[in-house]
Amino acid sequence: SQQIAVRGFKDIDGSIAGLGPNRFIGSGVEALNTNQLLGPSTLTPGWDLHIGWRLQGGIVVEANWLHLVGVEYHASASILPPDFNVGTQLENTFLFSPVVNFPPAFAGPAQKIPQGNPGATYGIWNGASQMSIALTQRFDIYQLNVRIPFSETEDHRIYGLFGPRKVWIWENFDWQAVDTDVNGNTPASGVANYHNLVSNALYGIHAGFGHDWFLGTSPIGGLAFVGEAEGGMYADLVKVRAAYTLGDRSVSYNRARDLSTLSPSLEFRAALTWYPWEAISVNIGYDVMMFFNTWGSPKPVDFNLGLVDPQYEHIFFRMYNGLRFSVSFVF
């Protein structure tokens, strides 16, 4: 939870309400918070492509790419509050965020309110008309996998799994503030964009084992149950990038940092495999992947534009889980 905007504006020089400088005018009710991006959790499609070669003795070497389609969460606030309380002088139709240390390029329109001197609501984020936030997430795994048989009977086999892997967890937070003048016009200099990108690139190895139980045959083909468990250890090389940018991209203030940590993982897979024809198998299962000690930015905004240094923290636990449907061809 991080508060982004409230209802109202600051009377910088006191000329709007005549109450003295630096007075807040409005209800101050929260209008935008990052917790509005929490969900509920989103289901997203993806693919898991494998291509491999079976060697003599049953050893299998395969390359694999798992990709989840990117998901986005959005929230916004504009002129009309949810409770329709616009205020006696329409003061609650404006939005305020406490951004400081910004240059004149981010001043916004000089006259946003009929009352007061030009510049009385100085700053794009002081008396803005609209603000929106968004979170985009992406996830990929690239790996080589070696499958080594340990023991095998007529209806049961045990095998080991290991290989190198790269896991990519990508998250980007965006925030836009739109500032209109007293006539309802929005110049390019009245739009400010902020983003905070966290890219976890985990390089390491995975290893585990699997069991394959053949359940028997039926008129429609053979059936088997497969269970696998794996662990992994990675060097997490993290890129974090945060920036304020004017709407016309003429001015930008940014900060780039590189972080690192060690991140373990756990995975569990259970599936039912159907063999309708020789060399063809259909698999329906459930996967759970857990990653520990990655980096994230739970409070993504630094309101001090002069520094642009938001907080980054270790995220103890991330989990990805879902259903899998696959078809395999062996030839």
C-alpha cells in the first residue's frame, strides 16, 4: 500500500482561498493507491515448448522455453469522485500528489482555477485532472533439461532431472498525471509520466526427480500418472530503472541501479498422461513454481523528483501455479 493521490490541491501563495500560503484545499480523501493494483490474481495463458533427443540407455536431453503472456492491472482517478462529493467550490474535482524538487518544466499550466494568481497551483501533480497507475508483469523460463533413468519396472520408473536455467521475472509500474488549464486544454507540458522497472534475471541450475506410474490400458489407450519435484539455486542479477518524464519527452530525470542476490526455488508437478496412439501422448496436469528472495518494489514511487530513488526490497516468496495441457510426439 502506497498512497499516490488525494482529492484537492495546495494553494501555494494563498491567493485562491485567502487563507495564507501553502494551504490544502479539498477533502483530502484518498483517490489513488497502489493496493488498487493487487487484483484479484489474474489467470493468463502461456506455452511451454520442448524439443529434445533420446539417447541410448533412455537418457533424454531437451531444450525448453516456458512463457506466460504478460498481464496488466490498472486503476485511475479523475474529476468525479466515487461519492459525487465535488465540494462546495468543486475543489474535490482536483487531484494532488506530494511530488517535490521538480524543475519549472514540470510546472504545468499557469492557470488551472479561475481564482488566484497564475502559478497558485504550481506543479503538474498539484490540481491535476486525471491520474492513472498500471502494473505490468511478464514471466519466462529458458532451460536445458537432462532426464536420466534411475530404475524401471514394467509399470513404474524413476528418473532424475537437472540442467542450467534462466528465469526472467519482469515488472513495470507506470503512473501518469494529466493537468488541464482553466479552459480544459492539456498541453504536452501538462502531462508527467513516471515508471519503475524491476527486472529479475535468475541464472542457475535446477535438479530433481520424477516418478512415472503406468496405470493400465483401456479401450481408448493407456493411462499413466506422473509426479515430479525439483529445486533450484540462482544468482539473481537485477536491473532497476526509475524515471520521471515530461509528456513530450523533452525532459527526463532517472536513476538506474543494479542489484544482486541468491534465490532458491521449488517446483512440483502432477499430471495424468493418456497414450491414445503409439508415440503420441496427451498430458493434463497442475504445476506449482515458487521462487524465494527475489527483488521488488512494494512502494514503487519516490515523490522526490530530485533523487528518483524508490525503495527496493527482498521479496521473500513468489508463486506461479496453473493448469497444463500438452501434446507430445516421439519419433
